[in-house]
Amino acid sequence: MAQAQRQKLAFKDKDAAWKIANLDYYYDRCRPYNTYFASLYKAANGEMDISDYNYFTNPLGAAVANRPELQSYPAKIRNVPIIPDIFNKLIGEKRDRPFIKQVMVTNPDIVNKKRFEETQFLKQNLNQIYINTLEELGIDTGQEAKPVAPLDQIMQQFSDNWSDSRAITGQEILNFISDNLDLPEKFIDGFKHWVITGCVYSIKDVVGEDVVYEIIDPQFVGFIKDDSCKYIEDAEAAMVIRRFTRAGFMDRYSEMILQSDDYDDIIGYLDNPNKGTTDRAYVYDTNSFSNSYTVNENYRYTRDGNFTWLGDTVEVGYINWTSEEQVKVISVTNELGEINEIEVGEDYVINKELGEALITTYWRTQKWEGYTVDKNKFYFGIRPIPVQRNLINRKSSGKNLINGRIKTLGNRKQISPVELLMPFQHLYNITFYKLMNTFAKNKEKLLIMPIGLLPKHKGWDMYTSMYHAEATGIFWLDESNPSSQAALNAIKSVDMSLGNIIAETLSLLREIKAGANDIVGMSPQRKGQVGNRDGANTTMIAQAQSYQISEDMFAEYEKFQEIELNAFLDISKVAFINGKKASYINSEGRMALLNLEVGLGDFAYADLGVRVKSSSAEKRKMEKMEAYAETLASQKTQASTLATIIQTDNFQELVNKLTNIEAKEAEMQQANVQAQQAHEKELADKVDAREQAKLSLEYYKVDSNNDAKKEVELIKADTAMMGMDLNKNGVADSIEITNQSLARDKQFFEQSMAERKILMDNDKQVHTKNVEHRKLKLEEEKIKQGKDKLDMEKYKVDTQYKIAKENKGKFDKK
């Protein structure tokens, strides 16, 4: 057996012999011992391993091994699967749970970065406030005045919306990887392994400039780890055994084996059609409970649907293990005269002329990888893992590219749901087998008929008599038989019915199935089997309690998803170091673009963390919102809002989208209010202008009427003056007319001023009134009435003027 190798060695001492010795050692130590998983996969698929029932189908065991006639019972053991129903329900629930992934920055500088950007944001808004103030004072700044919210509101908005650019880049990268690798579907595949075996394993790597990811069958994974180690990426060593066709092997590993010293030997070995007959090949025995490696003489398909590995396939063992490397810490003086400390490799030569000095050296962990072909026949790709995934503040924290998790309880592996259900499946099949056996033995009523009563006529036999009894209901007797009378007394009817036993067995089958559902929390309400008398609250409580039984299984697997997504961000820094331009479909079903520059900027030096939230509580929130969407639809809510609720599977994302929709609707409502106010002001201004024009017309009409009245009086005065003293009162008519004219002018002036005052008061009242449609009509009616009155007054004045002219004409004639 291979021996463990020393890991604290200088890199130059880690030669080819050291590398091969490590692969040999960890290949033996990490060999998988998970073959009993095969029966669990069969059960989840609805298949049956007949060997599990040998103790029941052949209770006499080896004592009758050579007597097949004593092993032939009237019934055959058959599989009546109850596990697939529960298994598919759990997988369906996993698909139905929201997959929420959020990237956050965990660098120590996150607080300082936020404060810096907060200060810059505040300065921009203060600068805009200063510009607005100068513009209000009439000082031309050359810049546009823009509205600015209060400072407390500005800072609150910044805190709500702030996100580190590194986190934004990380989220875009993670979204791209998720779509490119179809991570949701691969995580579903991993969850299937998790439910069946209580284990899940994966491999992630960088091939070329792309990230690759595979979920691995737990049957072919082995590892060395501490009891406190939860994830295989932190284990001391791990190994995955996989099988490739020759073409698949060359496609996956051609670049690596080109760099191997055994390249010619590997190619020659793969081209050898008889390589499968060597003792290096083995058949993986899926029916045993321990690893069984046997010489593979005859590759063939087995009757149960599984297949042994064909001779032209290649077994590849991929191994990760933990080694150590030496690191030097040196001091370097930069161009500003500042002394910086940097880490360099152990073979770095210190240049004292440039001011470099050695501070210290230390050892840190370093992850290695390597591949073996057909049980260590050849080796290639032995090197330090290119993606060490060391944290910035913790350099000795490398991770394996092989990761996985085992559901544990203390230091023991916890039984998976399918393992818990296996005894119920066995009991159900055995009970069903007994039921079939009981059916075979059930004869209902049995008539005991003596053979001596059968007729002895020519051509008659037992079957002829049984036929007549079955066809006509008549059983013919041979009354000539001297012993017939005694035989008649021997006729008996025996009840061979087993109806009660069958009914009890069917009831037992239902109880077994109910017990299997209860042990994994699969209540009838959880399956949608709700009775007519079950109330809504009772059903919801029953569903919630049943979900609690399996919630731990979902939560632990989702933590594994978290670890995986964090790993994708780490290895993306290596995969996309030369930049990446690609398109992908985001969670909203829309096309998004990924445009990363060479070097990745600050993202390359960011410590990022991913938080996954896909709990049943989130699912219930989304279900309530979808139910609420029906209420909103009845209230004629916008179709876009309803579509957003139905399409989004992330509750927090839904809250953000609805908040944005509400904010936009509020802005539109505010804009509509402002537009309505502007429209009303414009209408009011037009009404005021129309009222002013009407008042000006009234002023003109009043003045015109007054002038006309004056003209009439003057004509009358002239007429009186022409007659000197027509009334013969001893006072000259001219003096009387003058005095009367002055009195009338005074009266007209006072009347005109009173009318002007009334009109001005009305004008002020018009400006102070709220313009409303009904009031406008009322005012228009008043104006119309006033117009008619003025027209009447004008008509009277015109009539007086006409009479005066006629009188003047008569006087002239005299």
C-alpha cells in the first residue's frame, strides 16, 4: 500500500516521484465505499432489488436450495412502489421554491467606500442647491436649475439605493454563470441525490476561459476529512471516479495529457482494443454493500437495466489534496518613499540594490490536483490547483475543486428520506405479496363430491360431469351404483372464503402507506388531499406543520447552494481575467449583456459573499401575493403590475419592482395634477381676460351714454338760448340753462363715478372668485341682463336725441 508523503517541502523538491506517490496514496485512502446507494436509487426509481426479499420468498433458506418444487409458492413477489410518489413530490417542491441569490461585498473597506461615495453624492446635491440659489437671485451661473429634495430625504435615498460596484459586477457575473451553466436545473439534480442518499457532490473548474460545473454521483466519491468539516471543499483530500469513452476522454483532457511525459503511452494504451481484459479494469458491483473489484473478462449489459463498464471506456480518478508552500514576505520602497510589504514565492531572489529586504517566511496550505488512468496505470495533470481561492485577509484558506456535503447528525451520517422509507417499501411489498398469496388460496365455498356418484356411462368422465354442472346447473348421478346411497351422505359444503383476511390486509396496506408519508411529513393536506369538512385555517396549519418536518432538509441543501455560488465568484476571477463579453437571459426573462474589461478592475480584489434565500416562507409570501393579484385584477389594476406579480419568483425583488412602479405612478399622478392645475390656471386667465374685456366694454358704453346725454342737453340749451326768455320768468334762458347744465354735469359725474366704483368692485370680486363652471354661467347671465338693460338705456337716450333734433328743426323753421 502507498505511503503518505511529506507536504512541507520546497517546490523544487516536489518531483515526479513525489507527485505519483501522492496520487497512489490518496487513491487508496479516498476509494469510494458507497455501493449500497444503488438500492436506494432503484427504490426512488420504482425498481425492486429481489435479493432484499430472499428471506421471505424462501423462508426455508438453504435447506431447500436444491429443491425448486418447494420454493414455488402460488404468488410472486412484485414491487408496488410507494417511494417514487413521495420522492417526486419533494423534487416538485424544490422546483417550486424561489431561487434568490444576492451578492454582497465582505471586504473590510466596505464602510469607508460607502462613506466616500456618500460624501461625493452629498457634495453633488449641495452644489445643485448652490446653483439654484444663485439662479433665484438672478445671477446667471450657466447651468440649469433643478429641483433638489431635502437633505435628510437625499441621504435616506442614497442609503436605500447604494450598492458597491464590485457587488454589482459580481451579481452580473453570477447571473451569467447561472444562465450559461443552467445552475437551477443542476441544483435540482443535486437535490435528487440529496433526497436519495443524504449526500451531494460536485466539481467546478476553469477550462480555457469558461467555468464548467458538474453534479457527481455520490456512489463514486471518496474523501478524507475531519468530523468538524462540513464541506468537502475544505477536506484534506477528495477523489471522484468517472468513466469516459475514448472520444470523451480526449475531448476533456487532451490539453493536459499533451503536457504529460506519458503522452505516447496513454495514447497507445487508449488505442489498444484489448486493454479491458487486463487486471486493471474492474466491474462495479452495485448489488454488494462493499467495493468489489473483479477481473473484467466479459463486458455485458445486465438484466436489471444497469450495465457494466465496456472495454473501450476509461476510468479516470480525479484527486484533490492539501499540500503546503513556503511564502516570503519582503519590504519594498515605492516611488513615494513609502515602505510596502508584499508576498512572493519561495524562489524569488531579493534585490537589495532596489531596497528590497526579507521580513519573514511562513508556510501556508496549497491545494493540488492530479488524474489517474485505469487505477493508477498512468498519471497526468499533477499540479497546484490554478484557482486556490485564498481570502485577502486569510491566505491559508485554499479550497478543493471537488465539493460536497453530507447530511449529518453529530458525527454520524443522517439517514436520507429514501433510506427512511425503505423499510416501509419492503413491508408494503411483503404485505402485498401475502395478499396475492391469500387471493390464490381463496376458494369461496367448496363442495365435497364423492367420485362414486359420477355416472359410468360410455364416454363420461369427471370433466363431463363438471361441465354439465357448470353449464346447466344439473349434476347427474349414477343411481345404479350400489354404493350411491352411502355416497350421498358424504356430500359436504365447506366455506373456504378468506374475505375478512383480505379486507384486513388491504387496510394494513393503507396504514403502511400512511406511515411512510407521515415519517417524511407528507400529510394529505400537503398533497392537496383536502376533505369537504376541512376548513381553510385547519388545512393551512396542517400544511405548515408538515413542511416543518422536511424544512431542515431543504435548508441544509440551500446552504450547499450558497457555498457553490461563492465558489463560482472566486473562480470567475481566473476564468474571466482576460475579460468577457456575452449575453444571457436574466431572471425576468429578458436578454442582458455581460461586458467585463481585462483585469476585472476592483472586482479581482473583492471578497464577495452570496446569500441564497429560497425558504418555504418566501414561497408562501409569493403565493399570497399571487392570490392578492386576483383582488387587484377585480379593481382594474394595470396589467403590467399584475404581470410583474405573477412573473417574479423573488419576493424582495417583487417588493422593489412594485415600489418602483408605485413611485413612477406617483410621479405620473403628480405630473397630471400639475398639468391639470396649469390647465385650470390657463382657463382662469382666459376667463379673467374675457371679464376684463367685458368690463372695458361696459366702461365704454357708460361713457358713451353719458356723452350722448350731454349732447342732448347741450342741444336743448342751444334751443332755449335761441328763444332768449321763452318762459318769461325774468331770468335769461342762457343763465338758467348754464346753471341747469352745471347741475346736471355734477349729477352725471357723480352717477358715472358711482357706476365706475360699482364696476371696479365687481372687477375685484371677479379676481377673487374661484372659477367654476356653474358660476361662470351665472355671471354670463348677469352680464347678458346688464347688456339688455344698457341697450334699453341707450335706446332711450337715442330716442331723446332724435326728439331733440326734431324740435330743433321745428324751431329753425320758425
